[in-house]
Amino acid sequence: MSPTRRSRQVAIVLATALATALSACSSGDGGTAAGGTTGTQDAVDAALREGGEITYWSWTPSAKAQVEAFQQEFPNVKVNYVNAGTGNDHYTKLQNAVKAGSGAPDVAQIEYQALPQFAMTGALVDLGQYGFNAFEDDYTPSTWNSVKVGGGLFGLPQDSGPMALFYNKEVFDRHGLTVPKTWDEYVETARKLHTADPTKYITSDTGDAGFATSMIWQAGGKPFTTDGKNVKIDLQDEGARKWTATWDELVEEKLVSTIPGWSDAWYKALGDGTIATLATGAWMPGVLESSVPGGAGKWAVAPLPTYDGKTPVTAENGGGGQSVLKQSAKPALAAAFVRWLNNGNGVKPFLDSGGFPATKADLESSAFKDEAAPYFGGQQINQVLTAAAGQVVPGWSYLPYQLYANSVFGDTVGKSYADSTSLDPGLTAWQQALVDYGNQQGFTVTTG
């Protein structure tokens, strides 16, 4: 259950770069904005009229179409689109360029979980100086909060991932199962399903940091808080304990499949009913449609179970936006491109590619909300997903070294999954690893 060799290499690269950048920030050069900056969009508008050339790094399915649409609307601007890889590959290349002081793009795709690390080390432009704080009311609170770090605005949200319960209706109907409204009902449903057919599992989970933190988030946990270089970690708070009290039952009773997520076997299991549900983000429909054709007509969407069955609350899982790098020679033009992508005409090609928006206007549009989804048997799934977007528990924050944290999750909590034992000792071990690492990188990390 330890991380792959590549994940370890990524962690080492990020650790070295983070330590170097924090050292530079401590001298007063960069870091998060003290209280943020304010300004107008005049410089952005002027840069757009003047034109020029910028480079954009992204791996999203809509990126190429968005770039083409932007250049058609603004032929005096050339955007060099580069897919530098997904996930860790992308961030490693980006962090290496930041560390080297050259080679970074003008604009980069950055997930919400990764943004604090790049913002904290002074790699990103505070878009408040271009008047972009005026866009706050255009976005859901959870996504807007995710691009704010230390009072600065270091990107604009593109998509969101409010969590819902995706379930195989065919499997549920065959075994007479009711869609669970509470997590206790979810556990009982897992038992009934596996008893009726030992080859079927309520879900799969071998230990994923993103899923675990999202579940702690939904349970009301706030394990990570950051104030400048002061970090507090509490992975045994009430929310974390609430989640593990439920999930331990599934892990200890071996009611979750051990098929690794995103593997060929996982996609097959989603198609043939071996895995009956997924508690995941609103971006999942596109994944199912493109990678699980055998599930067409079988899957449906319901609200995420809650702990009391009464108050509809959820969390974000995934999502991100675009940021302007400080290395950019044309930051105002780069900001103009980001504005167009996520607060202008660029939203349409994003939606056309199956993206789930962060913009309230698009979430509330009847054309989006009431669209029938053929893959889901004609269900208007966006009615469930857009409702979830307004039910995200507020106040969540990630670590300023979340990428590293995720890379060592398997060494700690992953062992609990492998041994089918309580997750709490694993979370305690993860916490200690994160405290030690943070202190080594120049943060002052406390617990409890």
C-alpha cells in the first residue's frame, strides 16, 4: 500500500522546491498577499486590445477547443497550448519551472488542492490587482474560497465537484435495495448486497487521500488550518472521527472492493455491477460515459448520504481553475485569458465537453439543470448535482503542501485499508508525517 516509485519521486521534487521557495518568501519576496490587492480591469482590457503571445498548460478535455474559440474571438492573441501531463506530472514540471525561475507558462491549470502550495510560495499573480475580486458573486462559495489564499486571489474557478451518490440502479433493483439516505443505511445496504452476492461490493476503496479528505469535509471536519507559515493539523477532530466511525465498519468487515481506482479492472467492475456505488464529484458523469460504456442505462444519481438523514450537506471532491504565473512577461494578457476562460465566452466550450461549472449562472440555467442524460436513462442528473453545489459545508481549507500529503497517504492510512483495521491509527500516523514534513519545510506546525 505504499506510494509508487513515481509518487515518491514527485514528493521529493515538490519537497525540495517548496523548501527553496519558502526560504525566498521569508525574506519578504513574494508569499501570500497581506490582505489581498484591489484594482480595476482596465489593464486587462488594454492588454487584450494590444494582443500578444502567451502559453497555457492544461490537461482538461476542453482546453484545445477553448483556445481555438478564444483565438477566433481575439485573433491578435496567440495562445500556445501545451499538455504538460496530468496530475503529478503536470505539477512536477510546473514546480521545477518555478524553482528554476524560468520555463513556466503564462497560465496554468491548477486544482484547488494544489493551489495553496503554488500561491504560498509566491509563484502566482494575485488577480485582485486586476479587479477580479468583483467576480466573487459569480461563483459558488466553495469554489471561490478555494482560489483565495491568505487574502489574495490566485485564480478563477473553472469547475467544481460537489459530491453525490452514483449508484447502479440495475444492481439495486435486482437485490431489492433502497437508495440510502444516511451513512448508517449505506453500511447496512453494503451488508445486504454482499450477503446476497459475495462478488458485489457497495463501493471500492483502497485508500485515497482526496476521497478521505472530502469525506471528513462532509462530516464537518476542519483538519487543516493555515495562517501564514503557521499550520495546525487535527486529523482526529470531530468530523474525522464521525467519518471513520462509519467507514471503519466497511473496511473492517471487508465490504469494500480492493480493486484500485482508475484501473482497467475498476472500469470493468463499474460496468458489470461488481461495484454498485461511487460517492464522488459531479464531474463523474463524463468519466462513466467515456470509460464505462457497459454501464449505460444502469447508473443513476442521488444526493450523498448524510449522518442525520435530514440536513442535505456535501463536500467538494476535485475541481480547479486557472492561475497566472509570476514568471509571465504578459501577466495582464494572461489574466485576460483566464477571465475569458472562466468568466466569459470560454465557459460554453467547457460545458460542451461535459464539464461541471463553478459559475452560478450556468448552474442555475434550465438548459443545463434540466437536461436529460441518456447514459443515466434520461434522468435529469444535473438537478441533483446543482442542488449539491449549494450544499457544500463551508470553511474547508487544504494544506499548503497538500500534494506531498496526498503522496504519502498510502504509507500511513493505506496500511489500515490493507490490514482491514480501523482508519484512526492510520490518520494519526499520517498526521505525524505531515507535522514532521511541514516543520522540515520551514512551517511551524502544531496539532490538536
